[in-house]
Amino acid sequence: SIRNQKRLDYSACCAAAHSVDGSSQQRLVVGGRTGAVMVYSDMELLWAARLPGPPATLGVHRFGQQPGLLLSLLYDGTTTLSYLGTTPPPPGAVGAAESKQLNYEAMDAEHRRLLGIIREASTTRPEPAGGISLRAEVPLRCDERGSGEGAEELPALTVRLMAAHSGVAPADDVSMVASCAPPLFLAADHIVLPPLIAGDPPAAVPLVFRARPDELPVDLSATVVVNYSAGGELRCASCELRLPLRLVADPVEPLKTSGFRLTIETNRPPLPLGGLFEDMVVDAASAAAEGAALSIVYGCGLDATVLASKKERGRYRVCSSRFEGLWLLTDELVRRLRAHGEGEAGASDGGFAVWYEDSLPLREYFEAIDDHLASRRALVDAKAELEQRARQLRAVEKRLLVRLKDRVPAPIASLEALLEGSHHQLLELAHRAEEHQAQLRFHAARVSAGTRLLLLLLRLKFRLGDEEARLLEAHLSPLTSFSEEASDGWEERTAAALTHLLHHGLKKRGTGAEPSASPSQGAQAPLAMPADAAKVKKSITLVCDRLNKGSRPGKGGAQAAAPGSWEPPGKEAG
């Protein structure tokens, strides 16, 4: 009679039963066509092994004093004797390891050798001589506009970047990456170059820059980085370039703007604007060529005007219909005035100087911050409502599918109308969220332009050095990009950074050493979107007040300047 039965999940080719020594228990050895051998005890698999090939017959026998050896005959005639398992070695089979005398001199020599290798790897080696040098040829005028569609119709500027190699080993795997700030963009921002060899003519790489007309430009700088390998080492070279103002603005007839204005002063007679902005007035049939006024219009439609005074001392007034329109033209004016002043020689009054002495435009700047924060909150609310409507749509779809799957479906009733209404609401909310995103980009550009303008005016008003201006910009950052993955925004980051600056790097004059941090200050709460911009506006006001009182940002705390040291020379009343 059959006592047990088991269905195998593989194809068997032979089997053999054997008894366990000292008992009446039987075990079954089964060989498969894949060469596998299975050992069963009743229905339980005890052991599995693999032979060189499928066995034709199997047997378990005793050979000598060793029981339980598996004898197998393969289909190719090979006989195999296998031992499944391990047996403890007899006493004395494995002898104790012979004691070996330690060679301390060899160990000490090995230790010194390893220390030398570590020291050589950790020591900063000098930069190898030679490498790739970059030189940019930036034209002052844009290319001729194409007749294509889309980006081809936008004004384009082709910058020729010259890459020359002066190293001994050739430069391989050369790749060039260029970046710029919106609304500027490149036709191709990643270019792979052939290997560069020393002595060959420089490789000319054209970089085509364009500007989108629907955004306000805030930064005309661009960065080019070249990565390559020379002599088995990875190296890089970088190049900073500034694009011309003509790429993002066009000259127009002088405009009478009565909106926002500021005055930049110098200790030199006013320069003709036709010579100062030669690239902007070459083909503009206006009075700007005589040096009286220059007006430009950005691609987004915003205008800006610079007026030169007719008095002996050089005064330049920058006007715009909106506050954010002052930044780019003011920055371009100061750069060109400094470049012209540095080129002068033999000045009798100690050198060229440019400054700003009017009140800071904090009220207009704070209005831009309020609008930016309101746009952020509107976008967050729109996304929350969009997510709620999406959950509602999924719930209606699930309920509708359940009813349609029934053999006797219940009446749909108003589910179809609810599904259609939820879908329309979802589309409307999606369009509204896109509008809020566009509004946020617009106000982010406003805040970025206002922040850059405020930093420039603070540097001119309080005569900040390069390092002091860099530290101030690191805390009052003009980078207002908003990421959906980030949990914090520009307002809360700036408020936290300025608070740290006020407590550590811009303390009041006469204060002692830096206070030690309390235990409660070590673990601060995570940044969250504030209800209003009162904190960041208060921090900005305190920073301006500390600068006005003579404090200066620095690593060693307050670096007090002498009272009135920032006053411009030869200040006139009114």
C-alpha cells in the first residue's frame, strides 16, 4: 500500500533507497536530469547537491571505515564517489601552529613605508604647469535676427571662446559647460571638444546667447567651465564673462519718466553719454548722441533713462517707471564710470570716486518683498486646493468603476455629472496654479533686482570694500529662485542669515567679544513660511542702520569706521 506520496517539481532520472546505520529508518536519494541529487526523509528534503552530469544510477555504500558515500554512474560512463557532509577530524590530525618568532625590524620598516605612502598621498601637491586657458571675445552688438520661428526670432549674441592648451601632455575628454541667469539662455550649453595639443592654434567655440522677452533681466554675467584630463589627472578651467546690455535692451528716444529715480555722483565732470554708452546710441537717432539723455526699453517692455547733469561735478540721474527697472542700467552706469575713471592718469584730487548720498529706497524694496511673499502664499494655497480636487476626482472615479463592475450595476445617478464637474474644476485649478507660478517668477525677478540695487547703493553710500560687500551679499542674497521641493523660501532664509550677521558679524560699536551660544540656540526650529515679511524687513532696516553708524561686516565682528568717513568729498548742500 502507498503510505506517502509527493509530486516532484523537477524531472527525475533515477532513485535509490538506503537505511541509516543503527536504525530502521529509510532515506531516498533522487537524481534529476539537471545533475541535482536530492536526499529525502519521508516528505522532508534533507540535503541537495549537484553532480557533474545527470546520473544513470545511484547507490549509498560503505567504503573502508567511512559510511554513507554516494556512488553514481553518469550517462557518459563516469563513476563518481561523493561524500555528503563533514566529519569531525580525528584527534591529532590538525597540529597546533608552530610558534614563529616575530621580526620587529621588518615590521618597523613596513610601518615606515606605509607612513611615507600616506604622507605623500595627503600632501597637497603643486598644480602642474600648463593647462587650458580660456579667452572670451564678446561683441558689443547682437547678431542679425533670423527669419525662423520661436527662439530663432529672438536677438542672439555669438561669443567666441578661445581654448588653448599649453601643457606637456595632451588634453583629452574635453567638455565645455556654459551657464547664465534667466531670462538669458544658450542654444547649446554643453559642448564636447576634440583633444587639445600644446602648440596647436586655439580652438574657437561659438556660444550663442539669447534672451526671452517676457522676463526682466537681472544679471548679464555668464560662466564657462571646461573639464578635461591631462596626464591621467582630472582638471578644469573656468572663465567669467559679461554680456552686453544691448542683448536685453534696445535704445529709444529719450523718455520723460516721473516714476522712480536715484542720483549717482562722481568727482569728475559729467561724461557725454554718447561716448559712455557708445554701443547703445550708435544707431539711435536721438539726442542721446549729444550726451544729454539715454533711454532704453527692456525686452519685457520696462523702460529706464539716465540723465547727465550739466554742472561741473558729475551727477547722473537714473529714472524708470518701475522700481526694479533701475537696477540694470544703474549697475551698467557705475561699471562704465569706474572703467573710464580707472583709465584716467594724473588726477590731481586723488583719483576717481563714485558714491550715492540720498536716502535708501527701502519703502519701494519692501513693497516688492511683500508682493513676492503674497505670490508664494497664493501658489501654496492653489496647489493645496488642486491636490484636494485631485483626491475628489480619484474618489469619484473609484466609485464609478465599482458600480460598472457589478453584474447588476446600480444606477449611476449623479456620479457622471460629479465626475465631469470635478474634471473641469481640476483643469481650472491647474491653469490657476500655472498663473501663480508665472506671477511668482515675476515677483522673484523684482526682488532679485531690488536686492542687487540695494547692495550696490549700500556699497556706494558707505564705501564698503570688496570683502565687506561680498560678506554682505552672502547674507542678503539676491538669488530668489524658488524650488517646490524646498521647505523654505527667500524671506525666511534671508531673515535667518541677517539675524546671524547682526549678532556675530555686524555688532554695535563698542560691544565686547562675541557672546557664547546658549544651549537653546543650538537647536533651532526649522524655517517655515512666515505670515508676513515684518521680520526680514526689520532685519534689513537694522543692517542699514548699523552700517550708517559705522559698523562694517567682517570676520572679527564689528569693524567700526570713523564717523562720517563715508561722506563724499566736496559735498554740497542740496
